[in-house]
Amino acid sequence: MGRKVIGLLGSPLTEGNTAKLLERALQGARDAGCETETIQVSTLSFEPCMEMMFCREHDTCIMDDDMQPMYGKIREMDGLILATPVMTMGVPGKLKGFMDRFQVFFMAKYVRKQPLVSKEQKKNRRTLFICISGMKIPGVFDGIKKSVLAFLTIIDCPLWDEILIPDMDTIQDISKRPDLLDTAYQKGLALGKLLTAS
Ligand SMILES: Cc1cc2nc3c(=O)[nH]c(=O)nc-3n(C[C@H](O)[C@H](O)[C@H](O)COP(=O)(O)O)c2cc1C
């Protein structure tokens, strides 16, 4: 059966270093036979969660904006490649806003005990996390990882593998590091193979 992988880009630069790594990983997934779609969070028009709590009782959010089609896409996908830079030691603001709007999934799963992702579907869902940081300092990925792991638990698409690249301020242009781009491709390919085999 055809498998769908979503590439979620947290960088505002749609042709920056994170975007290049994401595209290589998605190419790997396509070469493994998956269909892919990229969601560029920075191009979506939405507000942060306003805690209206409509989702306490309903399978969606009352805020009528670009997040509406996202719930179906994240619900239906088989795999996720989440690629983002570190900002202020954590998740870039717009991506964090995107994640927070998945309170819709949180309420369904933990409050109403009716998860939006079925047990059967959850068994095979996997995430590849790609993250880059400007600095090379201990713990630079700690903050972002906590939020990302919480998000992946909420949407029932567990972490499968990760590529964490520090020191981008020195590397500057990822194109100068074909080894890192190849790692992204190989992990995307491996994720795709895993999904198509399941
Ligand atoms: C607003 C902002 C905040 C940042 N905060 C951090 C930080 O806390 N730690 C760090 O190591 N790098 C930080 N960076 C650097 C980015 O992680 C780095 O430049 C990354 O390569 C950007 O990826 P991109 O060009 O694909 O968007 C920050 C960059 C921006 C623009």
C-alpha cells in the first residue's frame, strides 16, 4: 500500500540549510516508494492556541485558519520528517505555535480517551527528526527535543531516528557538507523502506 510522508519545515527560510536537509531526506523517502508532501510552517496563516477549549469536546479547533487542513494531514500520514533549526534554545516560534494547536489531538487522546490516530495506524507511524543549531555548546538540542518528543507523543508518531547538527555558524552552507546531506538522504530512504515494508 502507498505510504505518505510529510516533511514539516520549521525554518522560515524555504531554501536554507534546514530546508536542504529536509529535501534530501524526502528524496530518500520518495526513492523508497513513498509519496511526500512538504508543509512549510512559515507560509501558513494561523494564530497561536487561544485556549478556547472547543477541542475538549470536538475533534477539531474552533479557530478557522490554515491549521484546519493540517489536522487531517497529520492524522492520515504514515511518516513524518520534522526539520527545524534551534531558536533561542528551543522550537522556533511559529513551529511551536503549530505544535500547540495540536491540543486537538491531546484532548482526544488524554481527556476523551478517543485518540484520533487508531492503534493499528500508530503501530507503524515513525518520525525522523532533523535539527541544526548555530552554536556548538553542550545541551543545545535539549530544549527543542523535549518539546518535539511531547508533540510526537500527542500526534502518535513516535521518534524513530534523528540527525542533530550543531555548529552551523561555522559550517555556514550545508552544500559544503555532502556527507551530512547524504546522511539525511540515507535516513529518509531507511524511513521510507521501513514504512513501505509495514
Ligand atoms: C532568532 C534566532 C534564534 C537562534 N537561536 C539559537 C540558539 O539559541 N542556539 C543556537 O545554537 N543557534 C541559534 N540560532 C541559529 C540557528 O539555529 C542557525 O542559524 C541555523 O543554521 C538556521 O537554520 P536555517 O538557515 O535553515 O533556518 C538562532 C537563529 C535565529 C534566527
